[in-house]
Amino acid sequence: MRRPSLRRLNRPLAVGAVVSLLLVATALAAVPANAVGTCTPALMPDVMPTADMQPGMTGTAWTVVQGTTPVSIDVEILAVEQGVLLPGHAFVLVQLSGPVIDATNGIAEGMSGSPVYINGKLAGALAYGGIGANLAGMTPAEEMVQIFDDPGAASPSQQPPQTVTLSPALRHAAARAEGVPYASAATTASMIPTPLAVSGVSNRAMGRFKRMLKREGLTNVTPYSAPAVNTSQPLSPTPLQPGDSYSAVISTGDITSGGIGTETATCGDLSLAFGHLFNFDGPTSLGLHGANVVTVVPDPLGLFSFKWADITEPHGTIDQDRYTGVRGIDGTYPDVIPITSHVANMDLNTERSGETDLLRPDFLPDYALLHLLNNIDSTFDRVGGGTTTLSWSASGTVDDGQGPVPWSFTRSNMFYDSSDTAFSSVFEMYDFLSQIANFPNAKVTVNDVHQSAQVTQQKLTEEIKKVQWATNQHPTFTSNRVIPTKPGAWIRFQVTLLPAGSTTPNVVTFSRQVPASIRGSGEFVIRGGGESGGIFLVGAPGTADGTSTGAANSTAAAGSSGFQGLLAQLHNRDRHSDLITQIFAPGVDRTTRPGRVAQPQSLVVLSRHSFALSIGGFGPTPSCIPGKPC
């Protein structure tokens, strides 16, 4: 049996629906055909009105179960009911049969959007399951084709329900079809999960990847491993057709990811697919690709079998993600955010460059982390201890209502970890990118991220072994834990650092002045840049004093010095190769930048030493010792 050709649709006016999301809601209303793409009323598919659908009608669904050629599935309508999903939306219960559905042991993930034709007209798309092995819910075509005309001005504010309660009439119809008592029939139906093809995410990072999906609301997906897609692949000149496999792509390159479904209908250079939401973004910007189905993995329990498919050639842009499906436009690919990395293995003298092109800006911090981790793991060729030196940069624009202004940011740091240097090295960048991308009260655009790393098994560290001090009143260097001094006085320090694997220490001598504003005894800390700060720090993590390794508060930056202030704060954060000095005491501004001491070589500085400051004129404070409150 051949798939029906496209024919002109004399479209009835659709019923507008306003849906509240205590029951959730989006406003859906028919709009006049507009100038989106080359779709015109003459090119619309011939659609069967939902009101004309009756139990007992039979038709054919088309989907791909291997390769790229659609095959047919027999369909029979069992029941039609309005308002089961949301007001203004009909639920059509259908039974599937035939050799294809027998081979797949029921409906499969990836069949979402499979077009159903009855009497030569497009009736709808398979979209719901979990009702029975051979039962499915169909989204009426009459509702889906409204997306062809969607102007795409508004984004939905909340997710609609993805699981719906079946009415008694639908349960009775399902029970009869399954040959089971009414009490044993399914009580709910759910959107068919979307297979999510993923490359470049290792098993140890997959948990983080899944948490990101959940955080971003992309919950009705099933990630699986698949090959990468080349970032420079040209657009295919051959449009996809109804029944073909259809990919909504989030990224290509080292980390390729995208949801797999089926195309439902076309109109000019526009296409519809899935029959339900992907991430319910409303206006969106995803890659439109084809897919090659490797196989369908049957589910022995008869809930959802699974299409194992590889993302293939690009076709254009997916620009709408709505409750009843997604819309694509052939011929133009959306803008991407290139994430590039170059990693050198200093032990083996090998290197690798990689690129991931991201289409979802809200996923940027996570994808930048995963991309870098993937390249370090690949180049380091092991998961283990060592030292990573990382430099990275990002650029874009920021608009606080006065027009976009270019910005750029660079950062370098060293990271040592005895068990997993790769994993330890990526989180600072993630933290900083999160603050930049999510800066409040302004529209921040990130245009690119570039990373450069050198990794080695060597322990490139030095440990603070001894700290001595001297003053005018006590001119001989001593390690006494209490330093008697006064406001404005100078203290000389001599710090002995021992590089790992060496017997020859580095000795650094420097002076620091006690702030004239000090109003009581306190603590003087000398530490490595990756170590914690002083016992007197009670402010939020990541404040501008750099005394915490936690994330800086971008909201606080917004209220004080704006976006450029945030960039300055991040730029001035301690580096792990820094030797840091700080004073914590009454009258000393906690937002004062810590002192940094010049180092003879770049090594990760470990350990911290602290001294109690006994300030003259304020009386001795014997209890002001490290680890004890003053």
C-alpha cells in the first residue's frame, strides 16, 4: 500500500482552547494562514475532521522499523472523546495490527508522529501509549495542522500533563479490544517516550546528563548511545516525507544529541512531526535531521518497544515545539554555539581537537562541561589522578535594555586530583558559565566557548610546609601562632613550599600591611588558591573576596556592579596556583581582594596556615586561635 499524496484541505474553523495548568493550559486558537515558509492553503494535506471519525473506521499508519523506508500498520478506531487530554483536544483510541506491529511487540518509542490515513485523508498521528500492547492514542490531524499557521510569538510558561486519565468509555473500549475485564483495563495513557540518541557522553557522565534533562524539563525521553553527526554536514536537498524518521537535534559533533520520531505531514517547505511535544518550548531553534533506524528492540512486557536509530543528514530548522507536535522548516539550518576544545596529553605527547555545535543555549554550561570531559578522557586515555591546566574563553553580547553590547571572558587555572583529574577540572568552568548565561535583569547571549587543556599524570603541586613571620618589634622570624601587631603595621613573612617529588624547597618572602581600619583581633591566613578561607568569613559563597570555592552570586552582582562587575569578580577569583594572603577581623572589608604572592613556578599550592592577630590597643585575645571563634 502506498502512502496517500498530499491534497488540498478545506479547513474548518478550529475551536480555540484556553487551558489552565492547575489543569495546565496554553491558548490554542485557529489563525489565518500566514507567510511562514512556503506553506499555502493549496498545499495543505487533506485532513479528516475529528467530528467525522467513528468507531470501526479502519486505516493505515506509516512508520520506519528498519533503515529509512516506511512500512504500513493496520489501524482501527475504537473510540473518540473530547476533552480527555485538555479542553479543546480530542483523544482517539486506536488498535494497531499486522505483521509490523507483531514483530515490534506493540507500539514503539520513535513511532510518535506516525501518520494515520483513513479513506485517503490524514486522520492524525500516533502519539500515546501505555494502554495495551497493540493500543495507541492518536492526535487528530485537525489539531496538528494548526501548527502550520502558528506565528510563534509566545512561549508556554508551564509543562502540560504528559499522562492523561482515561474516561470510562475509553476504558471500556480498551478492555473489549484487549479481551480483559473492565477492572483490568488501563486507567491512563501517556505520551510515547522519545528515544534520545546521544554520543560523546560516557557512562560516568550519563547520570549528570540525565539530571540536566530533568532540570530542563526534557523528561519524556529515553537516552541511548548512538554515533556522532558531523558538524559540517551539508543540508540534504531531498525533503523528508510523512512516515519518514525525523530527528529534533539539540547538538552535533563530539556530543551529538537529538530526539527520534516520525514525520506526520508537509505543507510546502514546512513539516509536522511527533504528534506531541518534545520539550514544549513554543518557539524554539533545533536542528531538523533525518534518521536511520537500526532496529526495533521489542519490549517483552508490551509497554513500549524501542526504535534504535542513528541521526543522519540535516534538512533545516525545527522552529515550533507545541503540545500537538513540532514544526520544521526545510532549507535553513539554525544558528549554533560552537564549543571547541584542544587537549594535549603531556605524558604521551598526543593531542586531540574536538567540536560540539549546540542549538539549545540553555544547555550551554552542561554541554561545555560534557564536551571538555569527553575530550580530556579521550586524550588522557585513562580515568585517574594527575594535573590539568585549563584555559578557556567565551564571548557574546549582553543587553540590559539599552541594546546589545559585546563582552568576552577568559580564565586559566590548574587542577590536581589524586583520583580523577579530568572530572575535577571541568566544574569551575561550568560554574562560571552558569553565572554568565543566567545573569538576571539582562539578556545574555553566548556566541562561542573555546577550551584548551594540558593533562599529565604528574603531581604538579607544592605544599606549604612552614610559615614564619617577623615585625619591627619581633625582627627574628618565628612560627609563633600569635602575631602581636597594631593597625597600619607591616608584617614580614617567609613561606617554605615543597614541590611534589622534590627535596629542594621554594622559599618566598613578602610583606603585608595590617589594615588601618582593623578594629579588633582576628586571623591572618596564608593558603593555596584552592583552599578554604578564614574562620571569620560568614558571607555567601563566592563573594568577591575569593575566599570560597563556591559559585559567585550573580544576583548580588546584578544589584551592585552589573554584568561587567560579574565578569570582573569571576576573573579575579583565586587560581589554584595562587599563594593567597588574607586577614579576617572586625573592621576589615570582607569584599577586599585577597593578596596574591608571586610564585617562581606554576604549581597547584596545597595546604593553609593561619595565625591569630593580637591587635595592640584592643587587648589580647587568647581565644582567637585557628579554628576557634574570636
